[in-house]
Amino acid sequence: MELDKLLTAAADYGFPMLVSCYLLVRMESKIDKLSANIDALTRVIAAAK
């Protein structure tokens, strides 16, 4: 009985976990670029004051 619940949970949550991991891997470089641009913008704003 316990094994059935475990397999059902893996089937239910496996796909969303797989999609989430895929999207995180795909978006990682974009997030890094965004972070670098935010840092650069912060420096420009600080220098303008």
C-alpha cells in the first residue's frame, strides 16, 4: 500500500519538477545577465548623485 502511494506521488509531482528544473537551467544565463545589468544600473545611479 505504501509503495502505491509513493509511486502515485512520483507520477503526480515528477512532471512539474522536471519542467521546473528545465526552466531553471534554461533561464539561468538570463537571470545572471539581468543581475549584472541591475548592478551596473545601481552603479550608474550612485555615480549620478
